[in-house]
Amino acid sequence: MSNNNANNSTPDISSNNINSIINEKAISKTQDENEKIREDGVFKNDSSFNNKNSKEFIIFKNELESLINNNLYILKECKSNKRLLDIKYSELNKKISYIQISVIVFSTLSGFLQSTKEFFNTPVSIVSVSGISISTYISLILSVSKYYKFDEKKESIHNLREKYGNLHNKIEYRMDILGPYTNYKLWEHQDPQVKLNEWSNIKQEMESEYISLVETKQALTTEFESIMDSKSRNKNYIKDKELVLNNRRKLVDTLKNHKLLEDSIIGLPTNFDSKIELPDDDLNNWDNPI
């Protein structure tokens, strides 16, 4: 009876219970890892890092993350504005190209009719009417282009795009300077106070330059607002999303074709040498017996 009671008192460990225990452990492990990542920020977690909990390193880490985030905020907004300017510039460039090409084509056609009217016995009335019509079209289309100030808008957008490009390069240069400091190993077995003093010089230089970056961004944003009204901004924003979607679809199709190609060559030899050689395949003329 005692044996039966002992058997009855044994807990029932089913597969469901085991799976639930494993899932709970996995969830707790994931939460711990996420907590470590949040604590480390831009730094990788390493328990052997001896200066991780020092006051100097915590100050350095917070200042570094702040500078990086400030750069990224400006860079993100400026790149978004430049993409809208790129779309508007492309539209204006297309309109101006159509106008200029049509003027070139019709001007050439008018000269061709004037030069060949005697050779083809073309009536003078047809040549005169064609020349007047072409001249009227050229005058009209150039007047419309001048009225809408296509060339001036194109030039102003082009200059603003260049300014945004210069600002992007400055911010990326700052990111390149800060990049090496994201490696926590630079603080291993080092004097934290000395490392913090070294970092303070770079931080002061970065903060002084940051004011000029903000002022440049302010000037560019003001110019951007004067060029891109709400209607153009919304239309180009939708077009930008459509372009991104189309590019991603093309990328997916390309990756699919790449995978099909990789799957098709599995098991095939990569050496294309053959025992059957053509006369031109023999490189050594002295290896044949006499």
C-alpha cells in the first residue's frame, strides 16, 4: 500500500507541462537579453568588461548616444526632404526636356522644308504655312515655359539639393568620427578618468559644430518650405512611397531569380574542364610525342 501511495503521489509531468516550462524559460531569457541590450545601448554586452559600471563610462556612454541620436534626427529629416526635391526636380527636368526637344525637332523640320522645297517641288504655300506654324509653336511653348519659370525653379531646386548633399556629408563625417568610440573595448584595462578627459575634447568640438549644423538645417528648411508647398509635398510623398514599393518588388523578384539560379546549380560541378580538347585548347606544343 505504501508503494501504491508513493506512486500516486508522483507529479504528472506531461509533454504540455514540459513545453510550458521551456517556453517560460525562453521568454525569461529573451527578456533578460533585451534588458541587457537596453542597458548597453550602442555597446555590445560583455561580462568581462571591467569599466562597464564606472561613473566615467556611464557619462561617456550617455553623451555618445545623445550625439549619435542628434545626428540621426537631422540626417533623417534632411534626407526625407531631399528625396522630395529629387522627385520634383525629375518632373521639372522631364518637362523642360520635352519642351527643348520639341523645339529642336520642329526647328530642324522647318529648316528641312525650306531647304528642300525646290528639290521636292513643294508648294510655297505649304512651306510658308508650315514655317509660320512652327514659329508660332516655338514662340508659344517658350513663352509658357518662361511664364511658369521652369528653368528658374529647376535651378533653385538643383542648388538646394546640393546644399542638402553638403549637409549630409558633414553629418556622415561626424558619424565616422563617433563610430570608433562605439567599441567598448577601448575602455578595457584603461584609466576611466583619462578616457573621459580624452572624450571631453571630442564632445566639446562636436557640440560646437552641432549649433552650426542646426542653423544650416534651419536655413535649408526655410528654403525648402518656400519651394515645396503642401500640395506638392503630399503628391511627391505619395510618389516617393510608390517608387520605394516598386523598387522593393523588383528587388524581391531579383532575389527569387537568384535563389532559383542557386538551386539549379546545386550538385553541378564547378570545374568545366573536359577530356575532349580542341586544337586551340593545347597550350604546350612540346608535350606531344615526336
